[in-house]
Amino acid sequence: MALVGCGGFIGSHLLKAILERTSWRVFGVDLDSYRIQEHLANDRFEFLCADLNERSVVERLAQFPVVVNLAAICTPSRYMAEAATVIRSNYDHPARLADACAKSGSWLIHFSTSEIYGKTAADSGLLDEDSSEITFGPVTASRWSYATAKLLTERYLMGLDGLRWTVVRPFNFVGPYMDFMPGVDGEGIPRVLANFSSALVRGDALKLVNGGAAKRSFTSVHDAVDFMFRLFETGAAAEGQAFNVGNPDNELTIAELASRMRVIFAKIKGVDESLVPQPIVVDGEEYYGKGYEDSLRRMPSVTKAEKILGFRATTPLDVVLEESLRWFVDHYQVVVNPMVAE
């Protein structure tokens, strides 16, 4: 098996599970390996520090019977400020990999995004993989560079003769090793959970973009890994399909998320919640930059995954959030405050 993006948030969890649960050999490609240091000496794992923009890398990946592509630029600050780079990462590179897999006969499992459903309204219903209509904001809103590149890649895979493909559409996967802390091991603005976690660890107020009215449903990365194993086990019946992977039971507004995270952080630190700064409201364009827009609700239909794969995410929201935040606190607290002895 080949795993592109093996050193990322999702990829590191999937790699660990594959090496623990199976006897498979894994060829992993990424530009970073800090999350997977424990596996580098494993004789069933070969790591290559490289990128999909290298033709020789793409050709080697396509020699494997199963290729999982998790590689992407997916943080809001980058798809606001680096639209061209984001499009190349999320369309040009995956398209070349798809061409190689179509030629070799490899099964390509491509990670897309729930962002492909576009500019959804607050009263949007369940988002169905095969029937939901899609509307994006104007071309001048660079917010949509990531989503449109991912959608174009999906359309390319579906139209490519000879390609065996499956598309995975994640709905807000969260857990240990997610994203980064700005100014410590990354720059810009990470996704909302890492963003809020960074603020809590630093003692800053959580910033509610446009009041935090948008709704999201959060999914444990461990559920996501279980989904992948059901996909591997199902094989051919899952080919030619796009799957939502999310947890409809874990929906809440971003303002509600901030409230829950403040409570969980106080519990982790053993302090009164009143000592945790109150959230503040910020304007979306002032925070992310000109061209920012948002999807107000993204609730996945998970019927297809249940029917074809027999899979449904089960990890409750508070468990998901506490595990994610505990890891973030443990990982970054000493970096932010070296005098803390915990």
C-alpha cells in the first residue's frame, strides 16, 4: 500500500493503525515526519520525504495496488492568501497521480473535503453525496479556491477512463496531532479546533468569526480510521463511490463549540471556568482577509457508508473534544510556558 500524506494529521493515525492491525507493507510519502518518528525504524514502512509534484514519485506510487492520497493544503489562512498554490496542491498534483493510477490499475482512494458542498445556508438539510446541489461564492472570494480545486479533482477522477477510484469527504475530523500552534510549529490560522486550542493554552480569548453562528459536526479521527478499514475490507463494492465521513450526532454552532471547550479546558487545568477568558466576536474579513465567506451549516448524510460499508461514526462529541484538547495542552503547554511543571 502507498500512503501519500502519511506524516499529516489523518495520515499519521492511519499509518499507525495499519502497522498495528495488519501485516501490510506501507510506502509513505510526505514532506514532514515529526508525527511518525516512532514508525521510521519499522521494517514494514518505507518513508520518502517528497512531494507529488515530482514525476518519479508519482510513478513509483502507482506501482502499488492501493494508493491512499491524503496530501493537501487545507488551512483557511493559506487558501485565502495562496490561492494558486492551493489549487496546484489540490488539483494539479492529484490529477497527475490519478493519471498514473489509471495507467497502472491501482485503486486510488482520494481524500476530498466536505467543503465541496459549497456555500450552504443555515437551514441546509443533510448533504447527500450524489444528489445535493452545490453553490459557491463569487470568483472574487478566494475562500473557495480550496473547495473548487477539490471538486474539480473529484470530477476528473469520475471522468477518467480506466481509473479505479473511491472518494472520501471528511466532515471536520479532529483529534491528537491536528494542525499546529501558530508561531510554534506553523504560521497562519489553523482550523477551528486547533485555533481555539491555541488560544486556550496561551490564555487568549477565543475569537468567534461573525459571531460563531455557523454549524459544524465534528468527527473523531479514530472513527475516520475505522471507516478506512471498512473501506479496505469492502474493496470493489466501494469503487466508483464518494462517501461522506462524519458524525451527524456531533453538530453544534462554533459559539457552542467555544463554550464547551472553555468548560473542558477548565476541567483539564483544574481551575474555575471563570478564569478562562470569555470569547470575543470578530469580523470574518478582518480576521481572515478580503474575500472570506463561510458555509453556515454542513451536516452529512451518512446513509451510503452505512449501507455499503456497514459503518457509522460513534464517538460522542465531548469525548472527541476532550481527547483533542488534552493532547494539545500536553503537547504545547511547556512550549508556551516553560515554567509550568505539570
